[in-house]
Amino acid sequence: MKKKSSLIIIVLLLFHTSVIKAQEKNTIETSVAMMAKIGACWSPSFSPDGETVAFISNMNGVPQIWTIPREGGWPTLITSLDDPIGSVAWSPSGKWLSFSMAPGGGMNQQIYIIRPDGSEIRLLTDGGNETNRLGNWTSDGRKLMMSSNRRLSTAMDAYLVDMENMKLELISKSKGIGSFSDITTDGKYAILNRLESRGSNDLFLIETQTGQEKIVTDHKGPGTFFGQFSSSEREIYVGFNKNRNLVAFGKIKITKKGKPGPIEILVERSDAELENFKLNNDATLAALIWNVSGRNELTFFDLQKNQVIKNTISLPSEIVRGIDFSKNGKWIAVELSGATTPRDIWILNTETYQFRQLTFSPHAGVDLKTLIAPRLVHFSAHDGLKLTGWLYHSQSSYEPGPIVLSFHGGPEGQERPRFRSDYQALLAQGVSILAPNVRGSSGFGKKFVNLDNGELRFNGIKDIKSCVEYVISSGIANPQRIGIMGGSYGGYMVLAGLAYYPDLISVGANLFGVVNFETFFANTEPWMAAISTIEYGDPVTQKDLLKSLSPIHMVDQVRAPTIVLHGANDTNVPVVEAEQVVENLKKRGVPVEYILFPDEGHGFRKTINRIRSTSSIVNWFVKYL
């Protein structure tokens, strides 16, 4: 009888334990799902009368076009399509909204127009496999700027779409990627931005009728340039880093014969570089967005008086994007976001410099005040190079504890304090995050962003070890509980870290990452391959270098459990990159999980897929860390 009672007690205890574990798992799943469901609003565009703002939001599960009164109110859904929409722009005539949409979330974006009431949707591009990019409207709203590789798969040319006959007119053929930055009021001249190699572009002055062009920013080596015409259209305002390390704000005068002069510096900073700028409708005021180690600062420059008129504006969040002036210049619609604040549209009054929140992205079940903001940390690489990172410190009582190193894409991207549902979900489970900006990251000047080109990439891989050493030496991380994650080029860093440092990293999450440069160059978009040879290496003349840089050839060193997530429609980093990792790890008996999203491309845009990807990543790290 005593043995029977003991057995019953054991069974009850086991049952109770299994119930508790199931409840804990359900609690994690629920909390992660709520975090992943947090919405976003972006790409604001004013109607011509300034009374309404069009924007993109994923409030209904897939990024679509919405409109909302400038004074606030209930947003109106304009499109209800199956595929995600990337951006939207209101025509100056008020008759159309232009937008880009990628079938299945891939890179082959198509350009559409639709009436502001949601009627008469029209496809302007061919709807095939070519890549198209949406540009701005001309000032009269009669033509739409865009670029496309419809002529040649290895290059993107600049086109104008005539709204009267809906025909595409080829204006400029390019080697690399060509796109319009601006067009004069009479339509005779345009500024063309041409990127022939990642890390270096130039601006050209184009006669739209003849196609004749003159280079505006002739330079040697790497360079970054972007620009807009002045009110007289005899000058071009530019962001530039010619003969300097950090991007500054300047001006180029154009002679009566159409010859560009030297760049005159208007505003420069030693602690930040110009990320973007936007002119108001009559080109009398410039809004300047500065990048300060990843955070943004917004200043205003009077183009008539040639002076800064508002040097410090208090921002509600850390990141500023998507600025659009109302036609009368009284208001600015802008996208703001931060580590603890989702992407939303705000209205800035240009007279009082006061912000008012216009959209409120849903965050049901999540108290934003409980989210964890990062702090900027500094540490040294193996060769003494100064590196930075954003450290999200979990509120767990265990320290040193588990941590995940998260690497951004690009490689010329930048880790910034923006909202990440996966970060916050991991933090809620007691896992800290270090999101570093290793060499090759943008935002820190021309020299730093080019420190990983070609053979220098080996130093970039060594930066992974420097990150590990920092989190251990600072007492944050348990050496046995360090994970690594990243998407796109960040996925490359994941497999490189797992292969080069198998004794330092315990678990990995590879999201649509490059792992084999030979298969990447053979299968990616031809135009992407064409501009990537200086960044990575030439697949024709530098085969051995690319092979030695490809972590797939060291996959036999990987011992850490690895989860791989990829979109089936990814044409940037084709799915073959994921398949060869999964196949190799399975053969060797390394724990691996593979999740393929059939309706996604390069990144996961649909809410249902974002929930699944975030939940899978969090569960993976919780399980192995």
C-alpha cells in the first residue's frame, strides 16, 4: 500500500511539473507573440492641400496604404492587397498615390498608382522579374521618377513615367544603379545619382531631352553624395564627403554653360555626419538629419540667409526618417522611432518646432514603459580599432548571464537604437543583447565603412571575437552562455562566428544570411552582383579570396545548435544559401532547425510570419542558453 501511494505521488508530481512547463511555454509564446504583433507606421506623404497624410502601416497584418487627417482622427485603409507595400507618395496634382509593391516580398518591386480613395489601381511596370524602384513626382505631378533594370539585368536605368499615356521613357542608361534625385520645374534638367560600386556614387547633371550628362561630384576612391536643386535651380545642395571623412552639407553652383563648380561647405560637424536632408517646397529651408553614433539629431538651415536657425530640436525618439514638408511649409510629417517606441508618424510645426503624434501603432498587451533601452558602449578590436555597440542589459538577477551578439546587415548598414521586437522578447526572458557596429558599418565616416572591403574582411571576422571578449571582460556574459544572431550580411557573421570561434559561441540564429560567395554571386540579382565586387571580391579574378572568405567551407568546425530562417522569394540572398548550411549541419548531426517562409523575400514583413520567426528565435536561445 505504501509503495502504491509513493507511486501515485510521483505520478502526480511528474504531471504537475509537466503542467507547469506547459504553462511556462504558453506564457513565453503569448508574451513573444504580443511583442511581435506591435505595429509600425512609416513613409508619410502630405496631400497637396496639407490636410491629409498618406502612410504605410502593417496594422492589418500586411504593410498597406492608409490615410489620416493632419489634425488626427481615425485612419482610413486605402489598399487591401496580399503583398507588402514598401512606400507611398502623393502626387502634387492630388490625383494619384504612387506606391511600390513586391510580389511575395521579393526584390522585384513593381510600381503602381491608385486614386486616393482606393479606386483605379494601375500597374505602371511590366510585372515581371525585373527590379523597379519608386522615385519622386515632378513638381507639376505630370511625371513620376523611377529606376529599373528592365533594359539590362546588371544595371538599373533612370525612367520617367508620363501620367497622360502611362508610358515609361528611358532618360539615362547606367552602369550600376542610376536614379533621379531631383528635376527642375520645367523638366529640362535632372540630378542623377549613379552608384557603380557599393561605397561610391556620383551625381550627374542630365539634360532630360538629349540625355547629355555632366559629372557634378567627380572624385577618386570611395564617396557618398546626394542632392537637390536650389530655388533658382542654378545651384545644387548636397550631402558629400569628398576630400573629407564625415558627410557634410554643402552647395554646388552651376554656371550658365551648365558647368558645376567646387563644393562649398555650409554645415559640417566633427561629431556626426549628415545622413539626409530635405528642402521645403520653395527651397528656402533645409531640414538636416545628423547621425550621431546611431542616434539622430534634427537641425534647420535657412537657405536664404545661409545660416543654421534651429540647432537643437528636442526629439520624441532616437531615429528620424521619411521627412515630408507640406506644400505651404507650415508642417513636416516625419517618421520617428526608438528602442522602446515603435515607428509612428509625427507632425512638426515649423514655426513653434513642437511635435504632435499623429499615428499610434498598436501594442496590445505590451506596456512600452517596461521595455529596455540600450546604452552606447565602447571597446577595442584586436588591432586597437575603436568599436561601439548598443548594449541592452536584461533585468535578470543572474550575472554574468546569457547574452546574444546581434550583427546588422549590409555590411555597410548600421546598428541603431530602433525598435526590435526580438530584442525585447529576449530581454524579457533574461537574455541580454550586444548589437555592435564592427568595422565596415556606416555612420562613422568614409574610412571606417571601407575597412572590411575584400581581404580586409578577415579583420571584420576577428571583430566577432573582440565582441565576445568585451562582454566577458565587462562581467556581463557567462562565457558558456553566449549566442549569436543576424540577418543578411549579419547572417554571414553568424556562420563565420560559429565556424571561426566554436569554443566561444554556444548557439546561433542565421536569418537569410550569405554563407558562400560563389553561390551568392551566381544566384543573386545581377545588378546586386555587379556593384558588390569591390565590397566582397571579384568572382572572376578573386575566386580564391571569395572561397577563403566563405564560412561554408569551414562548416565542419561548427558545433553549436543553429536555427536557420529564410524567405522562399528572396532574390537578394537566394534560398540556396540557407539550404547548404542546413544540409551540412544535418549530415554532421549538429542540432539544426530550418524555417522557410513561402510568402516572404529578404526579411519578414507579414505580421503572422514575424510572430513565428520571433517566437522561434526566442525559444531557440532560451532552450540552448
